[in-house]
Amino acid sequence: MTLSPRLRQGVQSLALALLMAGITTAAVKIFGWKLWPRPVASAHTAPRPRARTLTNDQRLVAVSAEPAPVLRASPTVSAASVIVRRNLSASEMFAAAKVARARGDVDEALRLSKQIEEFFPNSAEGIDTHVTLGMLYLARDQAELALQEFATFRHIGSPEMKAEAYFGQAQALRKLARYDDERTVLAELITNYPRSIYVAAARARLGELASDAGAR
């Protein structure tokens, strides 16, 4: 039977469509092809966050803290002076200053004595330290400072140690060449403390002053 041109074209199109469908079905089974498009993210779907890197982002760069400075004691400072003396009592500091003075460590004895006056000014040790400081200043030829310490003790110190303060004051005045004042202090020492161990030295010094005055 002869088909009309239009019918023949329709049959050919149908055959071609069936052929293509068969080929596609076979490809899906063999190769696992997926013909459906991937789902498109909707407007309500949150975008996946981008991975952050450390490149050009200083906020994320870990910065190690600077090491603490190492404090080193000076080799010229004795180990005893490194101790925090403020933690000691007045009597302990006074005893330590006495030991330092006995071994000839004038620097340490001065340091401790000043701390006693600073931390415990009204204690018995703080008052007695005026005499100690006066003697230490004399050993360093700092007569003016020594004179101030002895004069302070004479006003507030105990009577038992005032003879030593008198004699120290006289020595400071001698270093300052204030001989008239020295003579006055020595005379007061002999009058007020006739049984003191410093009386003999005071009398001998008064004799020297008299001889010098006579020679002039």
C-alpha cells in the first residue's frame, strides 16, 4: 500500500523517536548516565561558607607573646643584698646590718640601715640606727651626713647610747674643722656621762685642742 507523503513523514519521525528512546535507556543502564538536571539551590538555601585561609588575614595569625625579660643580678652585688629586706622585721634587719658592718661590707650595712629608718622609723631599731648610720658615714668621710644622724639621735635616742652619739658628733665636727663646736660637745660628754667609756678619749682630745690653741 502506498502511503501519502505526510503519513510517511510521521511514521519516520515516530520510528526515529523510538530509536532515540531505546538508545538513551540502554545508555542509562550501561553507563549510569543521569539525564535529569542537578537541583538548583533555592533562594532560601543558605550558601555554603567559603573556607578561610590565613593569607593576608592578620587577625587569624597566631602571635606568640614576647618572652619576659630575665633579670640578672649584678656580679658586684652580694647575694644577701638581692633578698627583699622589706619582708624582715626591724630586729632582723638591724642584726643583718650589724653583721655586714662587722665583716666590713659598708655598702650593705648602709643599705640595710637606710631601710630600717625608712620602714621602721619609730621603732627602737629605727632610732638606734641613727648612730649606726652616723658611724658608717664617718667611715666614708661624709661628715655632714654623720653630723645630722648624731644630732637626731641626741634629741630622740636612749640615754644609754647618747654618749656614743656625743663622741661621734665630736668626730664629725673635727673632720669639718669646726674645733670650737667640737670642744663644746666633748665637754658636754664628760659632764653628762662621766662614767662613759668615751670619757678618756674625750679628755685626750680636749688636751690636743688646748695645745693647738696655745701654739697659735
